[in-house]
Amino acid sequence: MKPWIKETFRVTVLTATLAGCGGDQGADMPDATVKVQMGGTALKKSAMAAHFEVVELRKVAEKRISRTVHEYTYRVSVRNNGVSGAANVLAELLAVPAGTTIVDGTVAVGSIGISTTVTPTDVIVLRIDRTLPFDPSNLSWKITSTDVQQLAPVKPAEVVVLPLADIGVPENVDKVTVAGAVTDVLLKDGSLRFSTPGDTGAPQQAEFTLSGPNGSTVLSLPIVTERPQELLLHVEPRDDGSVPENPPNLMVGGLGPNNSILGNTLTFKLEGAASTELGDDSDGLAIDANNTAVSLKSYWTYDPASTTFTISGTKLQQLMAALPAGALTVSLNFVSKDGEFASSHELMAIHRGAKMAGKLVAPDGVPMTTLAGKKILLRGYNNHLRLVAPVDANGQFAFDNLIPDTYQLTLSDLENPNLVSASAIILAGTSTANISITYTPNKVGLKAAAAVGPAASFVASAPSPSGCKAPATTRQVKAQRRRGAVCFIALQRPKPAKPYMLRRY
């Protein structure tokens, strides 16, 4: 197998539950629909930008085989997440939980349009021993199409160079077009080169069409998010191992880019809650990397008619003054007064991020004015923040809302990939930072610079209210990392061994 080719369109899809997998149900049980949930007992969307995805199973028949084993027939709904239509799509069930046997695991899906879900008449048949718990982490699919070939996933904010020979494409292709998330692409020296966009907090897709004398090849590329921003819902399985259906949906309003807390009204609306009496016992925590936490309970008000918790602009300003700066985990625990309903949700947020102002300069210090439209790729080593910023006519660029970390900055230059770069440190408490990257505008100079290491750079941080300043020495860097920023502590708790769980009684 070529190193940059995965098995064609293999995607892992985990079901939250299969209708009829637990309990003593009769053969005349009505049809049931199960929407596919990702992540086992921690239900979340997959961070993998799979071209095809199984999104639903619908039971259409059931037959008793023995006292404990039943045979179930399901229709399978498949969604095309790519940026072009696909023909001759085939879904094959590869693995199932313990106690489950595949009788018929192949579905001829047919053609699927862009962003379209298809439910073919073809079905799968499973035999399930209902005395064993159903383990959703062992259900996986292989989905293929004759139209497209999938590349191995890549990360956001990267320059990628793929030799054509390694991805199974003839070296005489002379044209490439791209659709989807990627905008910069080049064919050169027997390789496909492109740069990926910044991290949106969600999976992204791109497709390349490479053409030549021998025809065309379509390559599908998944771009995997490093910092997923969707909510994570924690659910506790039932005694039989299955997961409760129809968990409540939490809608969060008022967050800015990268889930930044900007000082506007913040709302948490719980849709599908079994009880409206959530105001007394519900709470939330904003927790930083050092496990310092601030309770949200004293800042929000609850409206039972809409099951919405609201932090007003004034209260949010007060909350922001109490929150630790940097990356936060917001953990929300909703509990009804009678204890009959509980759900827990978790999301990423950023508070009081730093601004980085940068410039590209020639070796003599003069700003580069010929790079307008180029891009700077920023990658965080520890917190995995990955962003892209354009370069203006004065060689300047900027990143907002950065969190404490060590960052690598690279000029997206497909002619000379990964040769112009610099590193920078954002310390806890930093509000602004400046960085200068030296650019040698000819190939000989670029190769010489690459031989001796990254281009010269410097970082200067403005003093923050906590008194943190840019370090002058490596020893000072280590000392400031140990000390960290001044924290405003409203509530402190030990980090839980496992997240909150949804309990149903």
C-alpha cells in the first residue's frame, strides 16, 4: 500500500444503540430508527472528515432465532460529505460488537450527490445475542466508490508535498484543479503540493482532479481538526451496555471565532430536556489547564419556558474578570430539581487571547512588499491551535486570540515549501507579541537559510496586568512557565477521573 493512500474510504462509525439490542422484546416490535452517534459512550461528532458516513440505521424486520439470539434487518443511510457526487458507492460492515454476527453486511448504495444522504433498498442483516452488552465501539464500515480515491488525512495549516508515484498517480499529469477547503495547489517536480486552511474546529474536505494524457484521477482529502469545537455530551450506558436514545441537544450562543469569549451575551439552551425545573441544581465550570475553575452559577439566570441559561453582558464582563486567561474547558451539568433528569456537556473556549503582530523583512530589515496575498501558517505545539493569516502589501500579518504556547510560523510557499519559518512563545499573561521573520527572496538564499536552520526571529510581549513580560533568557522562559499567570480563583476542585455522566432513572 502506498504510504499516502489509505484503504479506500474506510471510515469508522460507532452506533449509540441498535434497536432491539437489549431487553426481552417480541418479534412484533415496531420499526425503530437509530441515528448514528460518534464516540462510544462519549457522544460527539467524529474529528475525521470522512468522505462517506453512515448516519442512520432503520430496523425493517426482526426474527427470533433462539431463546437469546434474534436476527435484525436494517436499512442503512449513507451521507456524502465530499465536494462532488459519487457513483457505485458500496458500504461493507467490517466489524461488530461481541455477541453480534454478520449475516449480510454489504449494501449497494449506488450514486450519492454532494451533501446528500441516500437510503437504498438494500439491507444488512445481523444476529445479536441479547444476553451480552452491545459494545458500540466495535461497529465499523468500509465505504468505497469507483469515482474517487482517498488520501491519508492531513492537519490544518500545513504545507504538504506528495510525490505522485507515492499516491498512485501517473507522473505525466499536467493539470490539477481543486475544490473544497484547499485553495493553493501546484504540480511541480513530480509532486502534488498544497497548503491546508486554518482549523475551523470541524472536519474539512478537499478534492483534487489531476488530468493528463492517460485520463483523470480524483483524490479526496480529509483535513482533520486539531481542536474540535463541537459540544461533547457525556452519557452513561444502561445496565445492558446500551446508550440512552435521544440525548438532549445543547445550543450555545454568543461565542466568537475559535469559541472565544468576547464579552457579549452568552446563552446555553437545552433542547429536549425532560424537565424545565433546572434552575436550582444546574451549574457550570470554566476550568483552565492548571485545574483552576470558576463557577458559572452565580452569573447566569434561567428561563424555564425556553430551558435557557443566560449570562447577560454585564454579568459576562464580571465573569471574564474572574476567568483565568487562555484555553478553558467549559463543563456544564444540568440537573432537574427532582433528580429525574441530568445531562452533562463539555466544550472548548478561549479567554483573553493574545494578539501577535508580525512582519516579513529582507535581510537588511526592509519590509517585504512583494509577498502580498501569501499566507502565514501558525501551529501551536501543545494546545494545537492552527491558524492562517494573509500577508499584506507591507509584508505584515496578524493573529488574534492566541493562547499561551510555543508557536511555529511558516510562509506558505509552494515553490519552496517549508523553508521560511520562525518560532515564537506566548507566555501566560501576554497581551501582545511582535515577531519578525527574515525572508531571502531567491532560491539560493532560501536553500542556504534552510541549511543553517529557521529564519531569524524575535518575540516581544507587552506587560500584562499580572506583570508577565517577555523572557530574555531560556532560564527566564522556564521560570515563567513554572510560575504561570496570576489566577483569579472562584472555585477549585480536583480534576475528575472521568467526566460527568448522564444518568436516567
